[in-house]
Amino acid sequence: MVQNNEFMLVFRYEPNSNYQPTEAEMADMHQQWGAFIGNIAIQEKLVSTHQLGFEGKQIFADKSVVEGIHITGNQALGGNMIVKANSMDEAVGMAKNCPILFMGGMVEVRAIQPM
């Protein structure tokens, strides 16, 4: 019996406030993301996926609150996907087809540990 493990694909990108994609570019990106997610879903390996908004607040240990999202190394978190895979290598293989890579972003693949 093969045990399916769950892995989180974390999507990171470099925000660029000076660039606004055209409607055609946005439609193309939506199609690419739809195909990427749909391909994983049709294999019955998709658990969930979330795109993050651009508004947020950060809460620190001293309970102070700062407006805005966290950007580190010029990269922000854009969203995540949880997939079922038999191994880390299989999850990495899925991630290699992610549209964010074609936009200059990156995908981090992490094993999920039950709590």
C-alpha cells in the first residue's frame, strides 16, 4: 500500500508597483494558473489552494501591529497549494510546472507535519 503524503507549495514573487499587467497578460496568467491547478486536480492530488491578497497587517511579539505585508529579500508570499504526493521528489515535479516560475517567482516545497 502506497501512503500519500501532503506537501505545501509556497509561491513567492517580487512585487513590482511600477508594472501593471495588461488585460491580455492577466487573462493569459489566469489561464496558465487554471491549467496548472486543473492538471493537479484531475490527478486527484489537489487538497487546497489559496491566493493571498495584497492587503495585510503584521503582528509582532510585543503585540505591536504594522500595516502591510511582509516582504523579505524583495519577495512576498503570493499563496500556497497543498498537494498529495508519494514523495518530496514527486511534489517538486509538480512545482516545476508552476506559472509563477515563468514570472520570475519561486516555489518552495515543504512537507506538512501533523500537529
